[in-house]
Amino acid sequence: AEAQDLVIQEDQRLAVDGESLVLLDDKVLRLGPVATVVLQLLDDGPRSQAQLTAALEDEFGTPPAGSLRDAVEEQLNGLATAGLITRGDEPA
């Protein structure tokens, strides 16, 4: 999944204090700061997971425990499951 671009799906967002509320279909989702930055980065166009990881490291630094790559993968999986992003190998 590393080389595939990720793209943002159409949604309605309200960003407040570094977090977001997202209206998607009939659901309202609350996103934390990392997921909010991921969506902001994808607003500018498709990005690879490596590009997102590098940008998140610049923004937040490395996590105190665990792998940054694993943390980003977990965030991306959550966003994809919620229908907020699509990976390059998935139908849009």
C-alpha cells in the first residue's frame, strides 16, 4: 500500500481547534488532530502514505512509543473504513 496515492472523498467539514466534525451521508464523525491534518493534506491532491507520514512527522514529531508508520497506517485505515478517503487501488 506504500506507493499508492490516497484521495479524499467529498464531505462537509468543520475544523475547530485542530479537530474536525465531518458530515458524511447521514453520519457526523469527530476527527482528532492527526486525521484532520491528513484530510487537509489530501485537500491539496492525492498523496502517498510515505508523503503523509513525512508531513505528519513534521507537524507532530515522532510518537513517544511505537512506530510512526504504524500510527499513520492506523489513521488511514480508520479514514478509509469511514469512507473519508480512498486508496489508489480501491474503486472511488
